[in-house]
Amino acid sequence: MSATVIVGAQWGDEGKGKIVDLLARDSDLVCRYNGGPNAGHTLVVDGETYKLKHIPSGILQGKECVIGAGCVVNPEVLISELDDLGSRGVATDLVRLSGNAHLIMPWHLAIDQASERRLGKLAIGTTKRGIGPCYADKAMRLGIRVQDILDPKILRQKIEVALAEKNLWLERVYGEQPISLEGLVEQHEAFAERLRPLIVDASLVIDTALRDGKRVLFDGAHGTLLDLDHGTYPFVTSSPTVAGGAAVGTGMGPTRIDSVIGVAKSYVTRVGQGPFPSEIEGPDQGRLRELGGEYGTVTGRERRCGWLDLVALRYAVRLNGIDRLALTKLDVLSHFAELPICVRYRTRGGGETRDFPAHQSDFHAAEPVYDVLDGWQEPLDECSSVAELPAAAQGYVEFVERELEVEVTLVGTGAERSSVLTRA
């Protein structure tokens, strides 16, 4: 039995898709356990770029892929993704979809967009893909699940009940047009015909694989600091992003997790609003953004860029039980003569701490304390292992390991799937 969880150790966009793609080669089953089409994985394979939204990146390795119950699914987006992969020669017959996953419905998108407009300057900065409203309906027991579309009678009843409330919100709170029932049921019945062959008991599929001694990889969307309970609330996503969410989001017992691999950029980015202690001030932020191509996979939004924050990473190690770390995009830092790394926060009282603040107000007031390392200012393209990195680049990796007390086993040095170095 082998169950490995891949988890983002920052604010998402760490390059998890590439690491999952790499590790999927030696796995039998790849499972997505949270999130929706607001979080994408970008992979470059033989010069061709793939942008995945719902489907785990293990699909590009020809592996069985599961979309778990903890995910929220836009059926139109999923079908479009299946069609796109199929048109490019990628087999999608191994995609499995949990019948317990919830569906993103048209009213979720409408409410998400209207809510952000209404909040104005207080907006959270969502992707407006309906994710939060869908998870909210799930918690309120008003949600429509994947399995509901298999029964036209149940589907119509649930849509009618939901619209009776959602149209009141759209009209009276947000001043938007109501959504018509007509056509909506038929549209989702058509989706059902396409998705029916994919729908499974995901928990049973995973349990059977583990009992058969297969290697299962769990792929989480977003990153630790966007976790609904433990992230930088309220500037977070709407689902559990930490490694423990893999058990909840797929229907697997937590004792079956064997290893947790954290993925972090060699610097750090975040999108949307919220505090960001190590955010770069001045022109180096724009320079880093362009060098790293820091624009959202799904939304195209500019990502805010900062120097590596080890206080936040230390917190991620604690929350997830990370036992190995993948450090991505080290090549992007090759263009800087000096590399600040945030090692502590300065608090409001003038003290310093290595630990992540427990209270929101303290984190908002935190200021970074940096150690500055020498850059290497040479390309990493020809390196075939970590041992072949320039001395300063090796020093950067080793500094991270010492501070976190976690071994860095993988180092990303480029966009291609092959541009990942190991210790060998």
C-alpha cells in the first residue's frame, strides 16, 4: 500500500501539476481531493502546453484519474476539458468522477460575480467561478450533486427548490435578473448522458486500489495558506487545502497516508487580496513576474510576487506533516545578484518571531526580516541533478532545508516536464 499526498505549501500556483505529472509515472491512480475550475495546472510536454482545470495531471501519463467528493464540478467546463484533451490525442476513458461531488450551477456563478461587485473595495478577490457559493450550498444542504443528474425527477425537484431561494437573492439583494428553470433541467440531462460513464463510488475505487497494493497519488488544489480553516482568512478558498483534506475529500481513512510532499516556489506568489509580508516593493516585483510568467492558469490574473517566506513555509510543514519538499522555479532566480529570504517576522511590539502568527491582526501587521543570500546569475538548463547546480544555487536549497528541517528532494529548473532535478 502506498498513498502519497501532494500539497501546495504557499498560496497556490506552486507548480504542483508538474510534480504530480512527474510522480504519476510511478503511480497507478491519481486523485484530486478539493477545489474546482478556479485552480488550474499548467504543464509543458514536448513543447505543447496543457492547462487542466478539473482533471488531475496524471491523465497526461495515461493514469487512472479520480475527481473526488471534495471537489466542486462545473459540468460544462469538465466536458470541454475532456473534449480538448481528446482532440489532442490524450485518452480520457480513465477519468473517474465521484457521484458525491457537488455541481457548480448557473446561480453560483451569478451570485459569486454579483457579490464581488457589491463588496467593492472589500471584495475578497475570488475568481468569480462560483466556487464559494457552491461550497456554501453544500454546507447548507441545498447543493446538487453529480449523482442527482442521473435521475431527471430528482434533478428537476432540486433545481426548483434551489431556484426558489437563489432567484430571491439575485433579484432583491443583487438587483440581477432571475434564472429561468426552463432549459436548465434539459441542459443538465444532456450533461448527464455525457458524464454517466465516468461516475463512480470514488471511495471504493481508491480503497480497492490500496488493498490491491497499488500506488495512489493525491493532488490538492490551491495551497496551505488558502485553507478555509488554517489559511489567511477571509482571503482563502472554500475548501480544505491541507494534506488532511485528502482523506476527507476522497473518502479514505487518514491512517492510510504514507507520505506528504509539499510543493513550494523558490519565491512566493499570491493572487487576490490579503496580507503578504514578503511582497516585493519596487520594479523587481514586475521583473520577477515576467521572468516567472506569473499569470493565472485559469483567469490570466497577475500574481503578486514576493521573496521566499520561510515563516509561512515552516507553518505549512507543521499543518501538513510535510516530510519531503519540492522546490520549483529555481531557474527564475538566476537573474538576481542577491536573494532575500524572509526568516522571521517583526511583530507590532517590535519583537521577532519564527512562528506564523495565530491571529489575523498580528499577521496583517507582520513585517519581514530577511537574510540575504548571493545569487548565481547563470542558467540552470544544463544541470541534470541537484549536485550539478552552481554552488550558490545549491547553497540556496540547503539553506531552505536547514531552516525547515525537511529535505528538498526535487528542484524545478524550467517549464518542461523534464526540467526537474533529483538528488541523484
